[in-house]
Amino acid sequence: MPEVILQARDLVKHYPIRRGILRTVQGHVKAVDGVNFDLHKGETLGVVGESGCGKSTLGRLLVRLEAPTSGTVEFEGADMANASGKELRALRRNIQIVFQDPYTSLNPRMTVGDIIGEPFEIHPEVVPKGGRRKRVQELLDLVGLNPEHINRYPHQFSGGQRQRIGIARGIALDPKVLICDEPVSALDVSVQAQVVNLMEKLQTELGLAYVFIAHDLSVVRHISDRVSVMYLGKMAELGHEEEVYERPTHPYTQALLSAVPVPDPTLRGKRQHIVLQGDVPSPANPPSGCRFHTRCWKAREKCKTDVPELILRPDGVGEHFSACHFAEPQVIVPTTDVSDVEPDERFAEVDHRDPATIAEAEGTLQDADGLRPETTTEAQANLFAPIQDDEGHPGRVPDERRDV
Ligand SMILES: Nc1ncnc2c1ncn2[C@@H]1O[C@H](COP(=O)(O)OP(=O)(O)OP(=O)(O)O)[C@@H](O)[C@H]1O
Ligand code: SF4
Ligand SMILES: [Mg+2]
């Protein structure tokens, strides 16, 4: 196992709820409530969970955009969560973030060159002033955009191209960790695959480690080495992608997976259907004991009082982390391993060349505006194409998946 680069221990973020004229604190939203994990050099750790479970808050804590209520975030052994001043600035250079919405996360009044080069204002030591323009052009090229478009504004780019700008900015300081908060969720399905491919390419070339936050389990499995499942501010399960997707031991993971469309038509009828009762409880008043007990079909008395620890528990083959007193593996789909099923379009081999190279090969390097077009191979388009459920109806859209 490669060395640990980022480590979160007992990470907590509680937001005060203020009410009344005096704005007195009436309680707390427990957005992140005791999260532990290690991120290894060069790996991708996926984070999935329903809306409001604390994924974005966790992302912001990891880059220290917010200070935690308690707990630590260590980058190569140095505590970021409690650092300040010069020390924090130096540590921050190593951990950068890419946001979900490429439309609102880029300042419309700044040129692309200024947006990507902005981090150099805060960290002038990275690139001397005279070399910044050249460096920004190199970054544009690295993410598959035309370096000559350095003076254009965000509105002159498509959604996928804007996310490339966001990624170029994220890697400008040559960080070792990139936190990606739903980086492809706002993009058209045909463009999602290109951005995921770009991220995989950059990871290989730059040796980056990713924390990849998303609610789409298929995208997360595709890109992640390990996956963690969050529920109401805590991690329910954590393991290698194969362990979590094929031998989930936590009932919440099992329920989430039962709502994921199955790529292989011959396996669709064999999938377990688990329909959870009730809504996600409020993070301001989470259930006692196991937070999932109000919706869990396996809950017993112990679950109402004892908080289950996220520890290694047997999964039928080996063991991986699960926070359930009664963890046991349950196969939700006979196999979701793409190497075992008949080749299916949705999981067809992805072309890992960067879009510019593909465009060049296809002779479509630039459009009339001189912009490199968004190119998609058929396999790439299918990878994230709209899906069908067991009956051949269109698959659930992400928002509908939330109410599993
Ligand atoms: N600044 C804040 N002040 C108060 N509450 C907040 C703040 N930021 C987040 N929260 C609350 O914390 C909880 C977790 O929010 P968060 O945005 O981290 O969830 P998420 O998993 O990213 O959801 P989504 O999938 O919708 O992006 C939510 O209940 C949210 O309302
Ligand atoms: S600890 Fe109990 S309530 Fe929680 S997931 Fe396990 S069985 Fe369900
Ligand atoms: Mg979020």
C-alpha cells in the first residue's frame, strides 16, 4: 500500500442554529460528525451518499476552507486543521479543490488566464511573475484547451471546457491532493466521460491523489480505487471499490446499490430491490445509536443505543470497514464486476487519450471559432449514457435516486 498522504481523524463540523432576535444558539447541524480515513499517494477515494449527508462539508474541511469543530486533518503528518498563518498557507498549496458548478465557480469578469493564474498571487514563490503567462498556457494545453484562448472569458466556453478551466486552476500550484466536489454532476452525460478521462490522465501524469465526491455510484466506481459511503455525517462503509460494490456489509450501502441501474441486461432481473422507509432524519437531530436505525430493516434494540464503530468486519471473502453491529455481506447484483460480464456498451473500454489528441486523430482539432470541440468517442458517450431499468424504462435520474 503506498504511503498515507492525507489523514482525517475524528473530524467534526457542527454549524450553530441561531434563532430569535438575539440570535441565540438553539442547536447544531451535525454536518460532519466523526469522520476517519486515510488517503494514499496517487489513489482515488470516492465519497458517496445522499444529499445533505455532509460530503461537501467534508471536502471544505479537507482543504481548510472551513475550520473543523474538532478533529484533525494531517497532510504528510502536519496538522492542517489546527494550523494558521504561514504554516497553513504552505500546507494549503498541496491540497486544492475543484467545485461542482463550472458556471458559478468561475468569476465571469476575469479572463481565463487570470482565473488560472490567480493562485500564483497567493503563492508567488511557485512561478515567478515573468513566467506566469507561459505557465498558464501550459496548463491550458495540459487540460485540452487551446493556449491561445488565455484572454477569453468563461462565458465563451462550454460547460465541459469550463470544468477544464476549473481543473487547470486546481492543479496550477502542483498540488499532491485534489478534492473534487461533484466535478461532473452538472455536466451533460456525454461530456462527463471526457472530464473523467482528463482527470484520470492528469492523475497518471502528475501522481495526484483524489477525493472524488459524487452521488452517482456508477461514476464513483469507475474512477475510484476505494469508496466510502456517508450517511448523516458519518461513514457507514469504506473499502476497495470491489468490496463495497460486490460485498457490501452495511444495510445502507446495500439499499443504495439496489437503486443503481444494472449494465448487463441478463442480470437485471436478478437484482435485489430494497426500498427504504421514511426520509433521511435531520442532521440537527440525528437518531441515537446507529444513525441509520430509523430506516434499517435489520435494526435491533442495540442499534438504538450503541454507536457502531467503523471497523474491519468480515465480508465473506476478506474484511473491510463497516459501521454496522450486524454487518454481513449481501450480494445486491449477481456481479457488477465489468471484467466478468459480457462486454456492455456502458462499460466499454474508455479511450484514455486526451480530447485534443482524439480530435487531432479525427481531424477535427478546431471548430470555426478556433475552439477545440468537445469530442466524444462512442464508447465514451455510452459510458455515462442514460440508462434503462429492469423493464427497459429510462433509468432514474440522480435526484430520484436520493429517495431510495
Ligand atoms: N454553512 C452552513 N451553515 C449551516 N448548515 C450548513 C452549512 N453548510 C452545510 N450545512 C448543512 O450541513 C448538512 C450537510 O451539507 P453538505 O452540503 O455538506 O451536504 P452534501 O452531502 O454535500 O449534499 P449535496 O449532495 O446536496 O451536495 C446539510 O444539512 C446542510 O444544510
Ligand atoms: S447497526 Fe443496526 S441499525 Fe445500524 S445498519 Fe447495522 S443493523 Fe441497521
Ligand atoms: Mg455537496
